[in-house]
Amino acid sequence: MKNKNTFRFIRIVFYFICFIYLLIKEPNGESLFVICPFRNLFDLDCYLCGMTRAFICAFHMLFIDAINYNPLVIIIYPLFIFVSIQDTFI
């Protein structure tokens, strides 16, 4: 039981850190480097390219910009919010 509570605490801290990152990051800030291995190897965008910028824009209520970065944000962002809330409070 103690191990389960410790793991839940770690997950809540992770969600809090994600929330703080999304809060302080500028919505339309460009990064200096690309960490996507698929893009680095093949010079093509993968399905998740732009998802971090899309999450940041969605968090700041810039939904059109978020969809322009990655259209999958329409599905993944609400799912992430739902799972985070459910995991934290239930």
C-alpha cells in the first residue's frame, strides 16, 4: 500500500511540473533544436511533430494555432486533461 501511495504522489508531482511548464512557456516560442529522432533521421515530420507547441498553445487558449501545429491536439489534449484529472482525484 505504501508503494502505491508513493507512485501516486510521483504522478501528481509530474502533472504539477507539466502544468507549471505549460504556464510559463510562451505559446509561439520556437525551439533552437529538434529532438524528434524520426525527423532527424529522415527529414520528415512524424505524427507527433509540433505536439509540444500545440499543447502550449491549447493551454493558453490559442486553439487555432494549436491545430496549425498539429491537428491531433484535438484528440490528445482533452484526453491528457481527462486522464490527469482522473488520475489525480480518483
